[in-house]
Amino acid sequence: MNRLALSLGCIIAAAAVAMADGQTETVEDTYRLYCVQCHGTAGTGQGINQTAGGLAVSARDHTNSVEMSKLTDEEIRRAIAKGGDAVQKSELMPPWEGVLSAKEIGDLVALTRKLCKCVAAK
Amino acid sequence: MARSRILNAAAGGLFLATAVVGEAAALDGKAVFAEKCASCHNITGPASTTFHGVLQRKAPDLFYAGSKFQREWLVRWLQSPSRIRPSGTMFLNHLVTEDGKDRIDEGAVKPCASRLSAAESEAVADYLMTHRDAKMRAGVVDRDKKFSTSRALQLFTKQYPCVGCHRVRVRDKETGGVSGPALTDASERLNPDWVYARIENPQYWDPKTWMPKIDLSHEKREILTLFLVSRK
């Protein structure tokens, strides 16, 4: 009972925050806030950190259907959650599981599939 | 003759001293801040918890300034601020895309507007230093502790993505990305305990910061902190 009241309270509080803001956050917002800095506004890998010379290994071009179709959804999910290191790629790709929920990461996987207009590797 | 010069000097010193004391006594850091700074900076907290709120943020939050900064740096910097964030307070607000490549519109990024006199700066620094975070642990980092620069560099540029977003100077050469604050002069600017706490939990300080929360051992966080607070 107590726990139910508590979690209901959380849901209401979260809803209130979203409402006070007048807008809910979409997966595109999540991508803009966390990914565009390296992957770029168009997802092509030309973000400000890339063009300023901060990335010794280029950020992945999420619109490249040839490269992106080599990856399974699970590989993409793992790269976003645990970082490049966890999929034998550059550690310049940060891990995001400390910041993003499983649902947000799942939505980002789907978004990268939309960007590459490609299907997952088998 | 010699005696009168001494007298003159003494009188001059006296005059200066009273002038400074007089101005300082009339200065209330809180009032100066309310008049000249509060239109841009959030001094009461909490930090915005939404993406849209962060897009509207005009300047960095200062409600934990007393935990974050070194007072002497504040006193100097508030008289003539230099740029810290190459991409401004929020990079998305200064971004332009040309031929599919993003870059920061340098002209659109303005430094802090503070132009305080020396006396005002002292008063405002005192006021800012009273804004401390009650939960931050003090005495975690001993800034004089020896550490290996090559290991720190390995962590900062190879093993973790820090350099992707932060500019640092290593042997007179600047490298790094631009979406985070430049860490080129952290030695004079930042409190080591705060640097440690900011790396440990970026979202505690700013729920919508675009710095990842990375799981690091105490030893690694300590080395990164010692490295950063030795940058000048």
C-alpha cells in the first residue's frame, strides 16, 4: 500500500513536471541532447566535437545504411548502453545506461534504424 | 624633506585604505548580484529537469558556486571574464550546419557579462561562496598527492571519452572537443572536491547535463581529478 502510494506519487510528480513544461520529451529530443554533439544534427557523424577535431575515431554515420545494416539491434543497444568499449569499438562512444532508461535506449535504437533506413543484421 | 615624503606616503595609504573600506562597507554582494547577475544566472536552484528548460538556460547555474569555485579566481575573473565554454551555455543554441557539417557560430557565443569593480567583485565572491551544496563531501581529494600524468592522460584520452567533449592543454598543445567546458585552467578555477563529485555524478548537479555518468573506481576518479586540477 505504502509502496503503491509512493510510486503513484512519483508518476504524478513526473507528469506534473512534464505538464509544467508544456511539452513532453520525444526520442528526437533525447538524440539532440546527448548524441548530436558528436553524431551531428543530421546523424551523419559530423557533430561539433567531430568537426572541432576532438574525436580521434570518427563518430558513426547513423545514416550510412551499408555500415548500419551490419549491426544487429542488440549490438546497437549494447553500444548505446555500455559504450563503444563493450562492442570492440572506440571508447570515445560513451556509455549511456547511467543516464538513459532501457526504454529511452530502445527508442534510440529504433531511431537509428529510421535514420539509416535499413534493417538489422541477422 | 625625507620626512615629508614619508608623511605623504602615509597619508596616501590612509586615504586609499579608507576609500576601499568605505566602498566595501556600502557593498552588499547579494544586492549587487540581484541587480547585475540574476537576470541570467539561477542562484536559488534547483536546476532545470527538462530538455526544454535547459535550452532556455541563459547562463550556468550558480546555486552551488561556493562548492564549485575558488574564491580568488572568482574575484579576478568577475572583473574581466574570459570564455570557458567554447560552445556557450548550451551548444544547440549556437550551432550552425553547413554542407552537412555542424560547427559553432563563434560570434554568437558571448562570454559572461560581469564587469565588476574590484570592490564589487570581492563582495559578490563572498556572497557566491555562501552558496554551498550541503551533501558534497569535503577533503576527498588532496591536491598535492602525487599521480602519474601519463596514466591520467591514458584515462582521459584513451580509456574514457572525456577528451571527446573537453579541451585540455597537454605540453602546450590544446586538444579535445567543444561541447563541454574547456578544462585548460581548472587549477585556479575549481575546487578539487567538487571536480571529483562532478565526475562521480554529473546528473546530481544538473539532471539534464549532456555529460555521461560513467562508472569509475575511486582511484580512477581521483587521478582524473588530480590531473584536471593541475591544468593551468
